[in-house]
Amino acid sequence: MQSIHIASDHTGVDLKTTLAEHLGKKGFTVVNHGTDSSDSCDYPVLAHKLCAAVEASGDPGILICGTGLGVSIAANRHPDIRAALCTTELHARMARQHNNANVLCLGARITGVELAKAIVDAFMENTFEGGRHQRRLDMLNLPA
Ligand code: RB5
């Protein structure tokens, strides 16, 4: 079964644990990159760690902070990461179908648990449509 990487800062530990359990029940192998403590920590550290694992493995990832904003900004500094901050199932579906997102970002202080599970399901169940969307993805990174 497919692996998925997951990480959060201190604000997202409970949601991370719940989503990891949810994904495990669906048969996914969930790789937890922390944090597992409620002690305050810095979201860019977790975001960069998660993105390195996604880049190395080719598996998708989930990043959680309070709003989802910080982790998405950090993750999108990686040239091979397409991180999508999603607050609806439609966001998650389109992020996969059109943007080929490989990291889903969630805000633990924004999105409730049941909606977060539905967003994760939409993210995992949908795939990239390619075609004209690939042409657009090829334009995302600035020339070196
Ligand atoms: C932590 O208080 C909070 O700033 C962080 O979780 C995140 O929301 C940043 O974007």
C-alpha cells in the first residue's frame, strides 16, 4: 500500500495523530516526522524535514500548522514540492487533478477534524489529469 508522510508543529499534534490513525485504517503506511510534543516549535523545521522525505521518496505528504499558511509557504520554497493549503474537499480534489500537489497543508486552528479527514480522503483519492495542466506546472519554477 502507498506510504504517506505527515508532520506538524505543536498546534497540529492532535490533528496529525487523528489523521495518521484515519489513514492507517484505510491501509496507508503513515510515516510520522513529528513533532509529537505540545512544546512550542518552529514550523519551517518540520516543513523542510517533511519536504525532504517527500522529495526523496516520491510519496505524498501532509503538513499541519495553526493556519496551514506557514508550512505551505515553507514547503513551496522547494522546487519539486507543490504544496496546497486546502480548506475544502474541492480544493483537495483540484489540487491533485490540476496542480499535481504532492503536499497537502492543513490549518489545525482553521479546519475541524471531520472536514480535515474528508479533505485528506479527497487528496488521496484523486490523481493528476496531465495534459494542459502539465504544461502549466512546467512554468511554475523560475529559471535557475
Ligand atoms: C504558531 O503559533 C503558528 O504561528 C503556526 O502554527 C502557524 O499557524 C504559522 O503559520
